[in-house]
Amino acid sequence: MENKIENKLIQLLQTQYGLENVSLNFLREGGCTTYIVNGEKKYLLKVISNAFKDTAKQSVMITRYLEEKSFPVPKTILTKAGEAIVEVFDDDEASLVLLQEFIEGEEPDLEKSETAQKVGELVGKLHSLMKDCPVHLVVRDKQFFIGRYLDFLRQKAYPKIADYEKLGEQLWDKVQGLPYGICHGDLHRGNLLQTKDGQIYFLDFDTVCQAPLMFDVMVMCDMTNYFNLQQEDIEITRSVYKNFISGYTRNHPLSQEEKLSFYEWVAIRHFQLQATILEVHGINCIDEKFIDYQLYWLNKWMELQEETK
């Protein structure tokens, strides 16, 4: 079955893109199936389920916009007819095919001050460029960041829900009113690639949204362990954040209120990420003991931030 699918994709690469004598290596399965295309050049081939059609088209539009602005993203390879995405059908089931240049690189090390500054400078540039990006995006608000997780906890009849509700209100009270902009939405280090010559590329714009810009900043700079809060990781986070901000503000301003909100956003991220995990894996993928420990983690995090003020 896999050979049949791969043969169809190779045929498509020949007819639509004019690529001859190529082979495919399976890379990964996730929101889409990804292959490395081997030939005279290497490419990245993504086969995207029709369920993610709108998201995929939006992501390509954003990537091509950034490419036109000379921002470092993988180049979208167009078909011979000039199309960025090809729609294909297999047994009446539709999917989308996207071909991009292959970037050979590794996740950048933000613990290096110069790397953190460089990434910060690029994220600041990204946020500035996205102001003029002609896309209509979903707005992420309190319900997305806080409310979804509380709804899940209510469904699970979690006995300490009041503690989470109180903390959620306190956190959102600190960040509401901060400037919104177009965010990458999942700007962790795994969505960056640094080449041998030091160039840093930004990947996977599938979760772009309107949200407080500090959310992107926090996700990139948070070096804490999601399951085990350690003082060493807190110190690394502070160092990375300081260096990142020195680069970011060269291309995009941040108010003092925004800068100080970083620690609240780290806590909010736990609400947001837990809700997403439950949406993907189901409400029973975590138990009461895990939820208790997350509450401990969050309370300890906030106590430590108060001590440093």
C-alpha cells in the first residue's frame, strides 16, 4: 500500500513539478505525512489531509508572503502551472500536496547569548512584517488560553477546580489589555532550523493567530521543564529571555508591562497546552494526580517570581 502511494506521489512530482528520477524517504507522520524527496536536489513533500485544507492554504499564503519579504522561511516550490498546492484524489478522498525546499539544519541553542539575540531579532522582524500580512486569522482570547482547560477540569469533576479558577483569573487579569498582533502560535525551538552557516529558518505556520505578541516571545524563551520545576532551568530561562529581548526590541517595541508579563505567560502556557493535549488525546489521558502536580508546579512558579520582585 505504501509503495502504491509513493509511486503515485513520484508520478505527481514528474507531471506537476517536472522532477525526474526522484525517490521518496518517509520522514514523519503528524498533522500531515512528510517525505524527503531525493534527486538532483532535496525537497520536503507534505501530504495534507483534506480536514486541514483551510489551515494548510493559510499557512502557505503566510509562508509565501514572508518569502517575498526576504524573511527566512523554506521556499515553496510551485508547479509548472504556477500553483503552490496541488489537490489530489485517492478513492474519492481528497488531500493536498505541498513541496518545499529542504533545509538541512539543527535546532538552535538559545543558551548561547548570540543565538538568543539573533532569534529575538528575527522574531521581532516577524512580528513587524506580519502587521501587513493580508490574512484573516482566528483571535485567541481568555477562553482559548484559560477557559478551555477549566472546562475540561469541570468535565472531570476535579475537586480543586476553585484553585485553578482563582489562579486563571489572577493570571489573565495581569495580561489582559496587552497588545495583540499576528503570532506564529507555536513558536518553540523545534520550529526553527539553524544551518551550518548560521542561517536560522522558521517553520510550520499552521497555528498562526491573532494573540498577545508576548505569547510567541514566552514560548520561544521558556526553558523550564514542563513536569519538573528546577531552579537551574529558571535561571537559564531568565538568561535566554534577557538576551532574546535585547535582539527582539531592535525590530519591534515591547512595553515594560509586556516585558514583565513573561512570567504570567509561562503559567498561562500550562493552561493552554494542557487543554490542547486533552483535545488531541482525550479527557482521560491525564489523572487527578497529574492535575494536582501541575497545580503545585504553577503555584511554586508564581511564588518564586514573587520572591524575585
